[in-house]
Amino acid sequence: MSRGTIAAKLRPGGPGNSASPRPRQPAPVKPRGSLIAGVDVGSTKICCFIARVDGAEPRILGIGHQVARGIKSGAILNLDEVSDSIRAAVHAAEEMADETIESVVVSLSAGFGPSRMIKAEIGIGGREISDGDMRHVLERGYAMRDSGDRAVIHSFPVGFSIDDSRGIRDPRGMIGTRLGVNMHVVTATASAVRNHSAAITRSMLEPDAFVVSPYAAGLSCLVEDETNLGVTVIDMGGGTTTIGVFVGGNLVFTDCVPVGGVHVTNDIARGLSTPLAHAERMKALFGSAISTTLDEREMIAVPQIGEEEDGHANHVPKSMLVRIIAPRIEETLEMVRNRLEAGGSDKIAGRRVVLTGGACQLHGVKELAGLILDKQVRIGRPLRVKGLAESTHGPAFSTAAGLLHFAMSERTERPRARRLPARGIFGRVSNMIREYF
């Protein structure tokens, strides 16, 4: 997928704060040997990856992950606990890498709702479109991004128009009376961004940028043909399920459903009156989202809440466990389908779905997703990352790996600088635009 964009070169604005926009010299793609790091702040685990840029791919130096505390469904409830978890994960990664990091790219798995498209236009008076016109229309688009109490996380130009002609990739040199640009804007609640930023700074780090988790997962899991032809990424995490639609090399839609793997575990614990730890273990060992004819005959030992001796465990057929799990997974996937339909993205994304995130590893989820979404489904795992251990090569680490791709190839700026990076189809626009800076 394209690594640079016109948006990375022409961005006069950024996440909602009061700093005035002004042109700045863009940082180049990270040179070989640069140290990069990402922190995936999830509902069930905090994961830190530290890597060095090694050609076109990051090479892993250190990995640390810690049980997430003080966070529920992607929202921070206890800042001190979250900060402690981040510090522990980062410290473990630094110890493995034998390096010290000062700044990180951070994931957001909640707080963002349906993204939106906005259109900006300028008059060009029937003359040839110049670089200055391109800058002007993009400035107009960025000026329209701020939305009350929401902070802009990503802003992507996804197509230009000249008069009635749409879908133009590079309009320079063409002639018309009005030049327009369609921009995809992803926003999150300002409070969610501030809380995540506070958790990172309390961990003695600086947040270079925030990246919504389906975007990071897509950068990690998708191949170029998928992003060009159309694909839906569904990142099934512990507390949330996030959605990203890619078409034409761009992220064109995002949304978030506040249901994840933790809700399945809670359903099992309540339905079978077993401790949460045993419910999680049963889900991992015996859980399934689809039933088979053998489920009635296979018996599972279920320790009871408050009973310390194994002799007091109940024995239930596996079919009972499946009957608890399947409705929750089905509900989650139906919510995803409804969000895609409401956002108008169910058709434009084609029939390709990539499932990733820890919760998608449950047996039968892929097959059930294919039935409910009526699409072709595969499981996505981190790609194009060197030195990733087998234990961290699964879907649960896709977002963390995607943060490295983002950090390596994008211009990441601190949130207080008001601007955050974007990426898309415009990497082919020539370097003449750089004169703006």
C-alpha cells in the first residue's frame, strides 16, 4: 500500500485544539536504523513493540505486554492503573531491546464513532489548476475538520473533483471552474484523547500520534490488492470491536462497536456460575461459535464460584457452552453489519473481510462471520515485520504491529502540534508540492 500521501505534505491543521495552523517542514520517511515504538492500549492487554527501521520493514527489538487494568471497553476508568500497566509493558520491551524510548505511537480502540466525508471547494475561474490551487483546496478542507468537543485523529483526501468530474487523483494541469476535494475525517471524543495522552505522559513518554485501531490493524494485516479493490477490517478486541473499510488504497470508513471478547467471557461466567478465570480458560480450550453433532457427548468440568475443591465441579455438555457463546458473537457481527449498512460502506467495500484481534481466534468465528456478513472472510495476522516471535505473530498483535508501520513511514507529530498524519492514494503526486513548506 502507498506509504506517502499528499496529505502528509499539505496539512495545515490537526487534532482539535486552539493552535493556529501554519506550514511546517515535513519529516521524511524514517531512515534506516531509526528507533520506533508503538503502544497498543487495549481493554484486556497493553502491548508495546520497539523496533528499528530495516529497509521497508520494521525489525522487532523488544516486546512487552501486560494485563490492562483501569480500562473497560476501551475507555480509561482509572488513570493510575492504566499508567502502571503501560509502564510495565514499556519497561519489559525496553529490557528486551536494551534501548530506552522517549515517544510512542498510540492506538485508540474506543471513543471514535462513525467517520464522515466532507467536501471542500474553491473557484479557479476556468484556468489551469496549479500546485497553489491544490494547497488552497486542501487548506479549505482541513479548516472544516474541527467538530466541537471532538478531536480529529485522521484526515484523508480521498479524491478530487473538477466541476462535474469526480474521482480525479491528480488534477494539476487540468482546467475547470471549481476544484473540490473529498476528505475522510476520523474524530474521537476529546476526553478520550486527553485521557490516553495523560496515561502516556504519566508513563514518562510522549505520544507522537494517535491511530485508531482498525487503521493500524489494516496497515499490518492487509495486502495491497485488498486495500485497492476494497476490504473491511474487523478488529475483534477484548472490550470493543472496531471496523475499518479500505477502498482505492484509502481508509474510507471507521466505526466502533462496544462489544468484545470480555463480554463472551462474562456471559460464560454468569451462565455457568464459574469464576471469570475459569470462564476464560473454557472459552480458549473448548469454546466455539458454531455447534457440531459431537457437542452433546463431550462433557466439560465447570468449577463453581466459591468452591475450592475440584470435586465440586459441575459437568456440562459442550453444547451448553456453545449456546452461550454463539449468540454473543452473532450479536456482535450483526452490529458490525448494521454499522456498515448505516455508514453506506457495506457495498463499496466489496465482498472481502479480514478478521483480526484476539477475539477472532475463537473457533467458528470466521465461518459465522461469513454467514452473517455474506462476505469472504480470512483471519489477518501481522505482515511485513521482521523478527516477530511465533507467540506474538497472531491476530491479537496486529494493531501493535500496525503502529510500527505507521510510525516508520509516516510523519508523526505530537498531538499538541495540532496535526496528525494521513495516508492514501496520493503518494504518486510529485515532490513539487514540497515547495509549500
